[in-house]
Amino acid sequence: MLVRKILEFINDLKEIRELSPDDMLLIESLEEKFKHCASRQQLNADNIQFLMNCFELRSQQVEVGFENDYMLNTGLANQKWIQLAKDIAPLTQKKYVQVLLPKITNSVDFNNLSLLTETERPENFYLGNDNRTLYRKRGLCEHLTTNGFILSTHRYLRTNILSAMSIKELTRLQSCKQLNGGFSIGEEQFTNFWNFLQKKVFTKLQSKGEMPLDLLPHLLSLIDKYYELKTKGSDFKLFKQAAQDFFIQLDKYCLDEINFFYGVEISFKEKKLYLLDFLIVINKVENYVLDEHFSALAEWLFKFNSVLKSKHTELYPFYNQVDRNNLNEGHPGARRDSAQEYSLNQCLTMLLSLFTLEFDYLPLTGHTISFWDMTNPVFSEGKKIFSMFKPLLVSNMIDQLVPQYRSFIEEYIVPARAEQSLYILLTRYDSVNDWYRHVDNSTLFKRGVIWFQPELLMHVLLRVRAHVPAIVIQIDKFLDELIHTCAQDNYDLLKQFRVNILFSNFKKKLPEQEQEYLIILLQLYEHRDTHTFFLSNCIDYIVNRLSNISSFRTGGSIQFFSAVRKIDCSKIVFSPMSYENLNEIIDLIKGRLQSPELNLDEDLLEKMIIYLRTLSRPILSIEELQEDISRARTGDYLGAPT
């Protein structure tokens, strides 16, 4: 190949109007490289390597933009580069596609196992999520047709595992400006590949799976981030990064959940769009022009569940216009409960607040209240209030809690709020006045005090545990205590009360963002049936904890050698159908650990048994602990040497 061919290529590029800045820089480099070369001179190895470096530099723009992407833009500049790649490919012992895209690592399409060379035109390819795997559109079409038009792809050549298509991949498919891209399947005609996806594939997005509720708070956070950054006049790159973080989070979910999420239909400018259409726009946009899109997303979220409400003031006028007749006010679920259930929830929330809030009071006027093994300092009236309900709690007299609570509100809270004596004005601190106000208005949730069922906490925290690795250690400590509490031989109400105190303390130690996410998620799952799955959730969690114990040395480092191996979880997991309580389940797991099939090392087995014992040992009350301490002191005295 002669240098003349390169010089002609340079001149052809220079004649193109509106050449990209990247191509202009490459032209300068090419001119500098070949300005002293004779046109009849053959390209040498150094020249070819220089051209390969140019293709390498240009391919970097393919990953991030549209203009220089051979697969998306059939413009003249790209056609010139494609032809050059075809011309020099024989000199490099590579296929022309490998010249165009040097980072590509596959030669076979993962979806239908066809050779990439079976496709001639770059616009009939698309780049995979990793920017290193090239796919044929025909391969994807055949794969989708074979799999019932369920949106999916293969990411690995040697497995049959199906993965969800990423927003990055869908954006590339949607952005392709292919001329003459029409095709047919049977007698059905499609104008282009995206039209095929819209007609045959997107209509089936919600044929399997269910809404991944865990994602909705993340979407709400993205909306808030957009308005926050826009209001501050921040660089749009900050929002782009937030959007990419959301897409990374989205990719962690399973295929059916992602597809269901993509398939949500949302009204936009008198049309119905899929949620994936919004996500593609978010992925493509380069400045703050998404107000209408995010307003539509915010409306859909709020109508899905009113807890999904943006904190940004720019959306407040919209929320004020929404018809709230069919939406919940305050704490989600409150209006769906019966009056009796609602009052019981408010009563338990009020009692819980006495153990979880901090109160200010004059020195020497505070008191300590106790329940089981829990204590908390409160204002003087706080102890009197708790003493009204404590006998009912410890005796499991649930049916009497609501009448007591209603009379307590009328006879104690209302008068206490109305009292304006000088003594009250001087001695009652704002934190106490604030507490009275929230109890009277049933708004303690605004102080972060919400009553949750242990089954709900277990179910949701297992979801969070799988997707938020940063707080797994804290979650494990709490879930250990949740199981420990629920395994006690005590009334359910007492166990629920202790779990809620522990949860409140756990929540306070989390970063603010994780706190908000967790509370929203709990409220989204609140009316799901989590009770049915409680025992199976506990089994899965305990077995996972045991598996992790088998993966660590005493010092904490991960074991990579066969001397210490992870236990076979399948030999421990079982159906809880025949069991009624956690103690039976814990005992059965202990027995299975000692099975010859597992053949566990004695030290490892001992660690696991110790862990299981911590889940079932008795929890002593404050009174029992004090009695034990007194007995120990008496024993020391009587046993002292004389």
C-alpha cells in the first residue's frame, strides 16, 4: 500500500464540513507524520503502527460519544475511516473491525455464536456494556426470537446465563442513524432495529417478574440530585456521574426485575413512554434540559406511593396540584388500617419514642425507664406515662392498650399541651413540648419514630444487604439481634417492642442517605406479605452467615486455599414448612452442621455452634441481671478466704 493512499485520505477528510475536533487533531498528526514521505513510497511497519495508533485514539471516542461512532453514525467522515481500515487490514493480519476497534476481544457473537465477519457494515453491530464485546444486531434478533422476545443478552461465551441489557447498550441501539435499515420477519415489516424492539420486545417487558421496589428510592434520589445540581449551577458532569451510579445500581438486579422496571409505562406529553425511554434520554443528554422528563417521573413515583416524594421545592407546585383523595397522608399505610389498628400503631409508636428519642430536662428531674434489658433516660412525666402502659405490655394485654391510649390522649396529652403555667414554661424544654405536639398530632414519624414488624425488617434488610455492601456489617449485627429476640420464649408483642428499639438504635448509626433509603423502602414493602417468608428468610440469613464464617480465618483474612473451604449451603438449607419457631430451626441447623456429609473441621464447627448459641441464649431482663449480680456478690463474700 502506497503513502499516496494516506495522503488522499487526509485530503478527503479535510474536505468534509463540520469535522469533529478529534478528527481535526488526527489530521494534523497524520500530516506531520507523512509530510516528508514520497507518495509512491510503500507504507513501512512504522507507518502502519502509527495508523493503528490513530485508530486506537479514535476508538476511545466511540465509547463516549456519537459523532465518531462507526456503529451509530454513517456520516462521511466515519465512512472514510472505515474504508481506510479495510485498506490496511490485510497489512496487519487483522479483520477490518479489529482495526477500527482495537479493544474488541471477541470474534464470535455471544448471542447466536456466529462469526463477527458475517456482518459487513459497522452499523449492523453494537458495542456491549463492557466496551470490549461486539455484537451483531442479527445475532441479537435471532436470540430474542428464539427466547420469546424477552429482552436479554449473553455476556459470556461459555454459559447459558441470560443477562439484562444495559441502558448503555439500549442507548446505542436507539441512537443508530442507519439508512436503509428496514427488514422483515415473516410478513411483518420493521423500519429499523429499534422499531423491531418496540413492536416485538418492549411489549413483553413486564411478562415476568415484579417491580424492584428497592430501585425506586434510588430513582427519587436521582431526581433530587438533578434539581439540586441545576439550582446550584453545578457542572453537568456531576449529574452525569450520578446517573451512571444509578445505572450501575440498576445492573445489580436480576433480569426479570430490570425488565419489569424498564417496562413501566409513564404519561409524557399526551403519549405513553416506557421507563427505559426516560433512562435512555437521561443517559444521552449533555445539559440541564430534563425538567419535563423528571417532572413526569416524579409524578409517577408519587402516584405509585406517596412516600416517594421529592424534597426539592421546584416540584412542590406539582405536588399541590395532585389529587390526594386516593393517596396516603403522613405515614404510608395509616389510612388503609382500621381505626383500631391505627390507634394501636400510634400507641406502640408513642411508647417506642420514649426509648428512642433524647429528651432535655432540668438536672435531677429525669428518670430512667426500663423494658426487658432496655433502658432510656426520660423527662419526669415520661416515666409516669410509661408506667401507665408497662403492665399491659408485659402482660400481653393488647386489647386494653387502645382504650388506655385513647383516654391517655384526652386526659393527659391534650391538657398537658394546653397548660401554660409559669412552672411549665420554666421547666419544660422544647424537646418535651415537641414530643407532646407530635403525640397529639400522630406525627412522631417526623421525628423518625415508626413502628415496624420484625418480619418486614428482616425481609427488607435482606434486600438492602444484597445491594448496599457498605453497611452489611451493621445490618448483620442487627439481624443477629432480631433473630435472637424472636427466638425468645416470650410474648410476640414484647419481642416486637425490643426489635423496634434495636432497629431505631441501628438506624441512627447509619449515614443519613442510607437512613432515608431504608425508611422509604420499609414503607414501600409495608403492605407486602412478609410474615409468610419470615422463617425461610431467617434460614437463608443464618446459612449465609455460617458460610461467611467458613470463609474467614480468626484474624479476618479471606481463605483462598483448600485447607479452609466454604460449606455446601445446599446441605443445610431446608423448607421451614414443618417448623413453628426459630429455636427448632436453629437446633436443626446445629444438627446438620455435625453431619458426616459436611465433614467440618472441629475448630470451624465450634465457631459455628457458638454463633448459633448466641442466637438462642436467653435474654435476661434488667431485674434478672441485677439479681444475678447480687447473687454473684453474695457468692464472692461467702466464698472469700478467712
